[in-house]
Amino acid sequence: MRLTDIMSFLDLHVWAEVALIIFAVVFIAVILRVLFAPRSLTHKIASIPLDDDDDKSVIDEEAK
């Protein structure tokens, strides 16, 4: 048997479909997280690049 014969019997197309489903689930989860984030947290995160202090406690406040 040649390598092409072995690879054709493995049905590798299933893994592409599994990867697509995983991607879609993660993508939808990220979109929902962004859409339903509190406005106050969104404004705090947006202002991080403009802050002069080195305290990055926004992540700590989100966990509370």
C-alpha cells in the first residue's frame, strides 16, 4: 500500500469540520462576552492606554 491509499481511508475531512465547529463556538462566545460586558468595564479598558499610572488593576476589578 502506498501512503496515498492509507491517507484516503482515514477520513481526515472530519477533523476540518470539528475545527470549524470549535472555531464557531469560540467566536460566538467572544462576541457575546464583548456585547454583554458592563459599560463601566468597557470604558475602563478603553482608557488603559491613556492612563499615566502603572497600576493595571482593571483586571483585578473585573474578577470581583
